[in-house]
Amino acid sequence: MKVLKFGGTSVGTIESLRNVKEIVESNTERTVVVVSALGGLTDRLIETAKKAERGDESYREEIVAMKTRHTDIIEALVPEEQRGDLLKDVDLLFSQLERTYTGICLLEELSCRSLDKVVSFGERLSSRIVTRIITGARLFDSLTFIKTLRRFDRHVLDNDITLQLIDSAFGDCDFQIAVVPGFISTDSNGVITNLGRGGSDYTAAILAAALNASSLEIWTDVDGFMTADPRLIPDAKVIPALSFTEAMELCNFGAKVIYPPTIYPVFHKNIPIFIKNTFNPSAPGTRIHDVRNRNGEPVDAKGVTSLAATSLLTIEAQENIRSKVLNILSRSGVSVLLATPTDESNRISYSIASSEIELARTALETEFYAEIETGEMTPVRIEEELSTVAIVADDLKNNIEISQRVSKAMNASDLDIRAWTVAAPETSISLVVKKDDRCRALQLLHNEFFS
Ligand code: ASP
Ligand code: MG
């Protein structure tokens, strides 16, 4: 059995849905198809909810436009004799959506719970339509088997219950093609929730792991992971294969190809992921697979990546203070991209996204208020207008040649490198440079390894 996930652009237009139909129907294995909402629809549902919250009655026109988009697809792609029930379902969903918006408009209040309900209509609609477009497909409703728990102010997967429920929903079922709405879920009270923006990939991974699929295919609108962002580096190429950890590292650095939590469930079960392009199905794509038994074989650099707006936070303090920093930052919701090795004056620097730097400063100044007063720790210093550039490859500890080539390329350039390190778990080498030098640093590294 295989799990195929189609993103918003893949299910967004009549033409792209023709490709989806062809791709799915040409499979001979049993297939679970997970779908996103029509491209752009989730954003539009949210914007319309905000309109209703402001008391702006034009939300009604938005509903009409959204409905037309769906019915146009049905008229173009669903055989006439099968349209009746589907159009009734779509009508019903849109009248529920309208009632939800009316409630928001009357109360002039948009709670998280209402918003979760509003966005759920996207996948509920697209999955019903895709089921009718694909010959022989059957709809499975993820609201009944993907379950979430509340953690702080977020919904997280309730793994044990979800596994049991998937097992009973699919276990004895005789199907050749199952269609499942991605992203959406319910909590233990049956209230609609979701797995977070981009969460359809995660739904697909959860199903692939639970059903012991032979592979997970993520069908999107690019040919795969790239050696660099092609908007910045025109000669970027598709990466043919990545390990699970390399893919995670690229995601941590903001690669938008898949939703990061997607990797864990399939990594755990060693199910390979294939990134494929719905608009170029014959392209090989990127394979993400297990390479734990590499036996010391040399690895190649896989890609260069960067975060444009980062800042460097520097402190000087003894080890007993320094050792607490990462924990405090992570508890405050700050992700550290890089920590430099400590120098002889006990100085250490952390590269952090600029959007999180004030949070980081406050967290450390609050925690170490007394130590800063007594001089055991210097006040927090922050350098802004920086970018963090990284090169990703597995097992860098045992492949020092890659680090050597990075140093050589950087030394030969006139780039002002503010900090650099090989990051745990040794899957990336990161460099902090001035913001204006970001593209130059990326190009230099890309030339060194991929040209
Ligand atoms: N439709 C949802 C979103 O736009 C989930 C997804 O597409 O993965 O975030
Ligand atoms: Mg996505």
C-alpha cells in the first residue's frame, strides 16, 4: 500500500486535477490519497472569517465566489450522472459554512474554535470532490480518526488513540483507492481541530506509518528539494536523494517543500518519502530514505540554505550559567540556529531568527537578573542585520573534508564571517554573515559543492 498526498496547487484547478486523476489511477498498488484544500482556499477562508468578525457583510459574496470555484470543478470533471449527491453535499457544507460566518458576524468575535471550524471546510470539500473525480475511490473521514490533544495553546496529535482509530477505520476495509482529507482532526469531545498550517503532509505521514505503507509520495508543484533556493541561486538543481536527518535539517532552515513534523512518523518506521511534481510527473523528484547503515562511506554535501533575518546574541559567563542557556531559550519558544564554540574569555554567541531575538533577550535577562547585577554574566549583546547560511550533509563529524572545503572557500573570499559552527547532530555547517552578503555566501558555497 502507498500513501499519496496532493497539495493545494495540485487540487487547485481543473487542469491540475486531471493530472491527479491520471497519477492516482495509473497506480496498481492499493492507494490512500490525502488531499489539501483547493490552493489558496485556506487563506481565503481565514480572511473571510476576519471580514465577518469586523461585521463586514461582504463575507456573503466571498462565500458565493468560493462555492462557484468548487462547482465549476465538479461540472468540468465529475460525470453528470454522479453529480447529484456531490452537489447536495457541497450545498450542505456551504450552508454550514455560511451559518458559521453569520454567527461570527453577529457576535463580532472570532474564537480559535470558530476559526478551526471555518478552515476545516477546505479539506472537507476538496476530499469529497476528489473522491468523485477518481474512478473507484472511497472517502474516509479523518475527522473520525485523527485525534488531537490540547498542549498549551496548540493542538497536538493524540498518537495512541489515532493509531487505534486508523486501524479500525481501515483494518478490515476492502478498498483499492481511499481518499482522506488532510490537515483536519477532532479532539476528545468531537470538536473540530487541525494539525497546523501545512498539516496535510503530516496527516499523510501519520497514515503511512499507521498502515505500514511501502512509501509516502508528496505530490507538490516543484520537482523536489533543491540544492539552493532557485530564486537566489539560478543554477540550483534538484537533490536526487536525502537522508531523513538531512531533510529535517533543510526543513529547519525553512525549506518549504514539506511540513517538518511529517518526517518523524515515517522515519520511525523507515518508510521512504518521495517528493514528486504533479505538473511534471515523469521527473524523478527527491527520495528521502534511511541511510543509517552507511558504514563510514563518504557523504556528499546535499544543499545550501539560509535564513535571511537572523541576529547574534552574545554573552560572557561561566560554564554553570552557559549550560542553562539553551534550555531557557527553548522553554521560551526560541530556536537556536547555531551556538559558537566558547572562546577563551567564556564568550559564546547564538544565532537566532530576528523575529525571536527580543524574546530571547528578555528570557535571559529575566532568568539571570542577579548574575548580571553581580557581574557573573555580562549583559546580553545583540548584533542585528545578519543572515545565517548553512550547508547540509550527514555525518559531518566523520567527513571533515566538507568542513575543510567550507573553510577554504570562505578564507579565499573577503566575506566577513561573524560566527560559524558545525551544528549538532552534525548535519549542517552554519555561517553567520552580514545580511547584504547572504547571496554571495550562498553562491560561493554552491559553486564549491554543486557547480
Ligand atoms: N489547507 C491547509 C493549509 O493551507 C493544510 C495543507 O494544505 O496542508 O495550511
Ligand atoms: Mg503544503
